[in-house]
Amino acid sequence: MQGMRYEEGSGTMAGAMLVMVVGIALAVAASVGNLMICQNRARSLADLIAFDAAYALWHADIGDPCALAANMAEANGVVLGSCSVRDEDVLVTIKVETMVLVASSVERMARAGPVSCTEGDNYHNNGP
């Protein structure tokens, strides 16, 4: 009888520990999910903004490609980290804020510009 007295309340402690472990697992899963969503958003917006900026570069009457990229980034609620024009290519870096404490933002870079026929053939021949 005396041994059972020491075990009183152990089920409560085990239950509390189980609830804590499940809570931590849910928080980690939510953080990973938020990071994946933000990475996909950054990649998609970087591609879109780079393409539109390159289009503006090819059509001089549209205006400055980096100014257009900055306006598009602001309109989509992201930060334009950098924008540069190299020959006929436009390179942009986009930063998207996350809701994760250890990674407050994710950054993606994209390049858009014309591809020569021979460069495109080499790309496809070296692919899988």
C-alpha cells in the first residue's frame, strides 16, 4: 500500500508532458509550413518581377526596369533586395518576411533575359 502512495499524480504529470510534446510538435510543423510557403512566394515573385523588369528593359518606352521592379515588389508586399542590369539580363533579389523567429525572412534571386538558340540547346542537351 505504501508504494502506491508515491505513484499518485504520476498520470497527471505524464499527461502534462504529452500535451507539451504535442504542442511543441505542432509549433515546429507550423513554422516549417510557414517557411515553405514564404520560400515558394519569394521564388514566384522573384521570377515574375525579373521577367517584367526584363520586358521593360527590352521595350525602352516602358521605363527603368529596376524602378518597375521596386514598384512591383512594393505592390506585392515584399522587399526588393537588389536589382541590376547586366547586358540584356535583369537580376533581382526578393526578400519575404516570415512568421518564424529563427528565420525572420527568406530571400530568392531570379534572372530574366533572352537566351540564344545555342545556349538553350546546350542547356537541354545537358539536362536529365
